[in-house]
Amino acid sequence: MDLTFENAKKIRSEYVTPEHLLRTAIDDDDVMELFFSCGSDLMSLADDLDEYISENVYRVPDNVTDYEPVWTEGITYLIESAGLQCKSSGRKTIEMKDILVSMMDEQKLYCSYLMKKNGLSRMELLEFISFERYGGFSASDGSAPQWLGDDSEFHGQDDSVSSLEEDFLSRYTTDLTEQAEKGGLDILVGREDELDRTIQTLCRRTKNNPLHVGEAGVGKTAITQGLAQKIVNGDVPDFLKGFSIYSLNMGTLVAGTKFRGEFEERLKRVIDALLKKEKAIVFIDEIHTIVGAGESGNGALDAANILKPVLGGGKIRCIGSTTFEEYTRVFEKDRALARRFQKIDVLEPSRDDCVKILKALSSRYASFHNVVYEKGTLETAVDLAVQYLPDRRLPDKAIDIMDEAGSYAKIHLKSSGGKKIKVDEDVIRKVTSKMARVPVEAVHKDEKDRLAVLEEKLKSSIFGQDEAVESVVLAVKKSRAGFRNPEKPEGVFLFVGPTGVGKTELARELAAALGEKLVRFDMSEYQEKHTVSRLIGSPPGYVGFEEGGLLTDALRKEPHSVVLLDEIEKAHPDIYNVLLQVMDYGTLTDNQGRKADFRNSILIMTSNAGAREMEAGAVGFSTPSSSVKNDRATLNNAVEKAFTPEFRNRLDKIIPFDSLSEQVAYNIADKEIKKIASRLLAKKVRLRATKKAVQLVAKKGYSREFGARPIARTADAEIAAPLVDIVLFGELSRGGKVLVDAVDGKCTFNVQGAVDAGKPACKD
């Protein structure tokens, strides 16, 4: 400011104006660098300012000796405005650059007009200042051009431009080849076909832009990182040797842009910097984000439209990556942009390929966690990832298990004798159980062990339906042994029989025994014709289109599951037609074209068809064997009437469930009493029932028509109800034990309070 005052006094100006201030400022090295870097014509600006001052500012005559220039209100306003800018940004010192920004903001000032006339824009000015203040360049570090003295005005200009371009690239991009040279990237295993196609596309003359499309977690970004590693190693065609891959940081590019055009200006500068590099490849992860990025409405350009001209002519090579969903929903809709890219599908690797990937990466994870992965743990990680994390993709989910297992071992396990901690299969299983939120026992149990005891376990909980249990177990074993058609579900069954005989319970127990999730649909909710769309999704234009289908979404999340369609005869007949392709080909397509895979699931449908006919025909004298035959015939006739031939023809088996016998009723009564006893353990009460008590409950609750449900209600009424007040307010309020017996057709209770009740219930 003092220098401006002295210069104004030297040329005898009556007033010190903003134009005087700007004319003095452009002689400063920092301001020179700023104007030059922003592409402004500094010499023309100086001439325009001199002309304006000489013609518009009154010159004090030379004979006036006692004279001092007067500061104008424009100068005062600029300083106040610059002060407010400094205060808002948390700084205490006003710099000349702040005053320049204030000049640009005040449209009425002639100096603002002159700066714009000579090629300086507010956006370029702010861009340069942000670089200087936040890690860019400045005159003090030697990177500014030396304008004064000899012919240095033109010396080093190319170096300054190159430095500016490098600063833009370093701020908004990441050099993957530089990271590869430093060993900062993981190695790429496999993906030879995808990598070869990528290299082939990059070597094209035009439209040389590969686009990797695949599900999240399959390794799309890893392919580009692997290419960077190959370029560093020289393991690429001669045409690609010496290329650099720059990963564009869209978040940084957008962050901090407040005014219209700032984002476009940043992107344009990055593109210009890349164009000036002869061998540059730009990588845009999640490339669908460029569609609409920076758009502010009213026909404003977005990032995609800025990139189109340079991508189509082959001026710049670009590698993109996105998911199938985003490609269809966002990217493909911009046809002009999509045609400039060559789509390369990146599918999920196989189990063996994933094991190779983990083995190649395990050394880095082992070094980071200071552990050792024992032999067989990586194979276990892949197998458990496939089984218990179905909503994610290999190799990402398997790598996560390996990484988390190393973290778990580092935190919870201790090394002995200075040796590295060993990560074994038990650690892998514990970590998987936490990630998948399944019981540890389910993860630890080997599948062969489950299958070996599957039939025995089901028969211990499902009484009187041995034939049904054996049929289901045989189908599961055939599938796991490899005899099953791999294009079909593991099993498709129709359970038919009276109510309350264990149809739904068998499906529930089967899912628990296999360690799989039970996906249950109550088909009474799908009685109307239009409700069929809820399973596979509503058509376009209708409510719920974006949400997808309940059945297809459930199977995409849990492909290893037991699917139960309960009481299917109550659903609309159109649902049977939807299920035909599931039974034949193991897939179901939803409203958005996505396929749900049923090949690793068991499809069970239950039906009460024929139950009424069975009860109506149970009149007169008959032997048990003839009664069973009559029931089976009745069920078969009812099934033929209820379901179409093409539906029945695709079922693996129609499994009839028999009515419960009195002996079966006794077993069910015993099971229900044990359930009551197990619930009482939480109150520290140990309940034991005699054989007479069990027989009493079975006799009172037995019903050939209604099955097992009345037995549960009888156990509740005869045992649980009388004990309510005793447990809450009586002798068992602090725990104890109770013996249930039967005398004269009634249950009696022998109660002893405050006794250890930690053991399971038993009966005499």
C-alpha cells in the first residue's frame, strides 16, 4: 500500500485509485506469476492501466509543492472486502491476492473490467490461490518465473507451465505406475483374458477406452493396478511401454466447488494436462459418477459431456470400472458416452482361482499382522465365504475373512517363544461366524458330519413321518454327492397331508440341521392375481418397481437356503407358472432382468389339499394299513385336482404326511413338556414330568384331525398355566424344582423351592 501511495505521488495523481493499486501489484513477482499462470496478457494489462490513469485521474500541476494524494473510497472498500474474506477463512493477514479477488468481485471497478479483458477469470484466480495455499507452488520456492532483468522474461516459461500441470495432476489424480514402482500395489493373479483384452483395447487407434463391468468385489480395480505393475515391469507391448496410469479422484475434483463452472474448469485443466503428456492413461473408478457430475441444470455440461470429445477421437485413453447395475441404470443411458468405451465383463473368479489369489496375497497380510497362515486355512476361508457370505462376491469376501482372521489373531492370541502367531482353521471359522452372524457351532461343523447324522437328527425331532424324512435326506445327499443335475435346485418337494402333522416343522428342522437359512413365504398372502408381482417385482410404472421381488431378492442374498412356500394351494394359480422355470432350470428373473439362483437351494411347498376329504372318508371300520392306503389315495386325487400336470411333472417327489398315531402323540407331548422345562430354566426352575403325566397330556391333546397343535395347547393348559402363580409369587419365585405327575386324570405338582435348577428336565 505504501508503494502504491508513492507511485501515485510520483506521477502527480490527485487520487489513489484501485487502478493505481493494481498497476503497482503487477510489478510484484508473486502477482506476475499468478497472472502468467492464469493465462493473462500482463503487458497489455499494464498498458491499459497506464492509459486509464493518465486519461481519467487528475494530474496535480508541477508547481504545487505541498501535496499528498487522497485515498478513494474504492480502495477502502477493497481492503474491507479482502479483510472479510481473510476473517471467513481463518487468516489474520490480508494478502495482495485477497485484494485481487475483491477487485474481480466488484463489477463496477474499471480494473475488474481490464483484468477480464486481458484473460483473467475469477475462477482461475481462485484456483491458483488454492494451489498456493494448500500445497501448490509459490514464488518463494523458486518455481515462479523470473520476470525482471536481462531477457529472463521469457526464460523458463515451459518449466512453469509443466510445473502447473504436474500440480493439477498431483492434486486431482493418483499416479498408479508410480505406486507400482514403490511396491504400493497388490499383485494381480489370474485375469489373463480380461487383461489381454484391456491391453488390446488401449492399443486401438480410436475408441481405445476399456470399461470393466462386474459385480462389486470381483476385482475390477485390481486389473488396472495389475496393468500398472506390468507397465513398470515392461511386460507390455512396445506401444504401451513408458505409459503412466493416473487414477482420477472424483471426490477431490468436486469437493470445494461453490460456483457454477468451477468443477468444469478443474476437469478441463486435468484433461489438458493429460493431453500434453504423450503417454498417459486416465483411470476412473465408479465411472458412472461422471454422468451428471457438475451439472447444475439449464443445459449445463456435466463431466461426461466434457470427456466425450477427447475420448471419441482417441486423444486420451481412459479405463473405467462400474457395476452391472450402475452400467444399465446410469452409464448405458448416455449412448454417446457408452459407445466410446469397449465393455469388458469381469466375472466372479472360480473357487480354485480365488485360492490362488489368496495364496499370492497372504504373504503381505501375514507380514502386516505378524502372523502365519497355516496350511488349509485359505481354502477354508474361500469355502466359508461362499457358503456364509452369499450376498458378496469372491475374491473380496474371502480376502476380508483372511484379513480379519489376521487381525483377530493379532489382538486375541499370544505368541509363544517369540514365534509368530498361527492362524488356523478355528480362527477362520470364528471370524466367519461373526461376520455372517451365524452360530459358531454351525460354522465349525463339517458338512460331511452334518450329512452323516442328518436323518437321525430329523427323526429325533419329527415324529411319525419317517418316509418323508428319508425322501428329503436322500435328495440332499444325492445333490451333495454330485448325482443331482447341477442346473436344477437340490430338491423340489411338495409336502401334502393334514394340518399339524409336521410339514412346516420338517422344513424348519432341515434348514437348522444343514446350517442354512429358512426363507419362508406364507402363500395365503398371494391369493390375488396381482400379488404374484410381489415375488418377482412390479413391472415398470407401477409401485414397487425399484424394490425388486421378495423371492428373487431373498435368493440373491441367501442362495444356500431352504425355501418354504407354506400352504401353496391358497395362492393364485399364476404363481405355479412362475415356479416352473425354477423347478426346471434353477433360475428366476425379476422385473429388472436380474437372475436369482436356486441351484444351491431346496424348494419345499406344503399343502393341505385332501385334508377335508380324508376326514370325510374316515367313517366305519378299517385296519391301520387300509386307513393309510385310503389316505394316500385321497391325497393323490386332491393333488391332481389342485395342481396342473406340468407343475406336478416338475416335482422331484410328492411326499405324503400321515395322520398322527397315539404313540406319536406321546412323543410330541414329551417334546412339548421339555420345551416348557427349558423355558423355566431361565427362572432357575427345574421341571420333571413322569410318564403318567406325559401320557395324560398326549391323551387329552391327541386329535387325528388337528395333529400336533392341540397337544401343545394341552401341555400349556395342564402344566404351564397352574405353575404361573407359583413361579411368580410362590415357592418357585427364587428357583427350585417341581415334579409333575398324573392322578385321577389331573396333573399334580410336587414343588420344592430354592433348589439348584441348572440341569435339563427329564421324565421317569
